[in-house]
Amino acid sequence: MTIARYARLGEPLETRTAGLLPLLARLVFAGTLLVYFWRAAATKLGDGPLGIFQPSLGAYAQIFPRAMEAAGYDVSQLGPLHWAVVVAGTLAEFVLPTLIVLGLLTRLAALAMIGFVVVQSLTDLYGHGGIAHEGTLGAWFDGLPDGLILDQRAFWMLAMVTLVLKGGGWLSLDALLFRRPAPQVSAA
């Protein structure tokens, strides 16, 4: 089999499955990360129906661990910027994964999730002292695929980068709402 023939054999497969990769990325995201992020967001909610706007003490401790420690875990010692970041982060943990799973504004939601995971990882490593904890960072090419930051989150990023580059795929709200009509050919 020649290289050219091998390449030709792959072309129909690529053409017929063009929207499948983003669909699979969204499915894997839903199966592995959707509930993870929703549960994390739920721990940040305060009491009552407007708890999103009155975050729990744990929300501040998760997002601003060092500032909370310095404030003696007294939220009143933190400013409005801390409150805004905690509320925005909590909303992001609910909204962005939902958008990705639905395939709505997929590229934008996945790009925002990349930023979110970078901030989450930096907070885990530096804010919570993760670098001091053996195994938290992990290392590539070490034969151990269970490092929480470099190994696991690399796969998260791969799924999200796929969605940024490819969009939501053919079975998404993006495809339904933003489908471009076929170009009209005029009879001359």
C-alpha cells in the first residue's frame, strides 16, 4: 500500500465524521466534568434562593485561601472585589459547563473554561499550597498518568481546545441556531 493510497483511504472518513470529534469532546466533558464543576459551584452557594449573591464562607476560602487566612476567616474583612470574583467564579462553574454540554456558544464557553481551569490550577498549586503536596503537580513523561494538574487537566484542556477550534459539532445548539444557508447558485 502506498502512502498516497493510505491518505486517500482516510479522506472519506475525515469528511463523514467532521462534526463527530466536537460532539465526542462535549460528551466526554459531560460525562467527566459537568457534575464535578456543578458540585464545586454548589459548595460556594450561600443560604436561600439568592445564595449565589451571598456566597458561603467556603467559597471565599476556596478561591482566596491566603486572603481568608490573613483575614482570620472573617469575610467582612474582604472587599467588594473579592465578592465579585467569588460570585463570577461560582456563576462560571454553573454556566460554562452547561453551555459546553448544550453546544451553545461552544467556542466562547470552552475558551472561558480554559481560562477558568488555568486560574483553578494556579489557585490549587499556590493558594492551597499544592506544590508542597507530593503528587499534586505531577510530571509529564514520568509513566504515572495520575498527576492532578499536569496529567488530568491536560486532558481537560485537550477537550476544550478541540471545542475552541472545531466548535460544537453537528449536534449542537450552535449548529441549529447559527447554521448558514447554502449559497444560492443563479441560473445564467
